[in-house]
Amino acid sequence: MFERLRWLSTLDLALLLTDYVTIALGLAIGYIAYRGYRNNRHTPMLFVAVGFVLLMGVPGVLGVLYFALPGGQTVLAVLTQASEVAGMCSILYGLWVDPE
């Protein structure tokens, strides 16, 4: 199932693991932003929360799919880029819009 991991060097594997630490931190920030939205009902915080999930969470899931599923590298790369762009736009909108 994870045949591609077998060919990674120790450094590559360490870099892969640090990517998932980064993803976990991004999702934690997204969760905190969501709690801020839930507590105060400020819609911009919801956009920030969704943005962090799109920016960090979706590419992380797609990264696991890359190692779990054969082929489809181009499709996963396009989906990752689209998710990252949508996440950045959502965060930008959340920071830009007037909260009232």
C-alpha cells in the first residue's frame, strides 16, 4: 500500500514527518479560529478557519493519498494547488472584510 515510502531516504522521511507537524499546527490554528468564530459569531474568523483547513488540511490528506494510491500525481498536484489557493483567498477575505 505504501510502496513509495520504502524508497525514501532518512532525510526525506524526516522532511515528510515535519510536513505533517506543519499540517497539525495549521489545523490547530484553524480550530482556534473556528472557536473564535463560534464564541463571538464574527464571520471573518470563519473564513480564516476554513482557509487554514483548505491551506493545510486538504493538502495533508492528498499527500497521504499520494502514498496510498498508485498514479495520479498530476491530479493530486492540481487538487493541492487549488486547495491552497482557495485557502489563501479565504484567509485574505477573512482578514480584509469588515467584521460588522
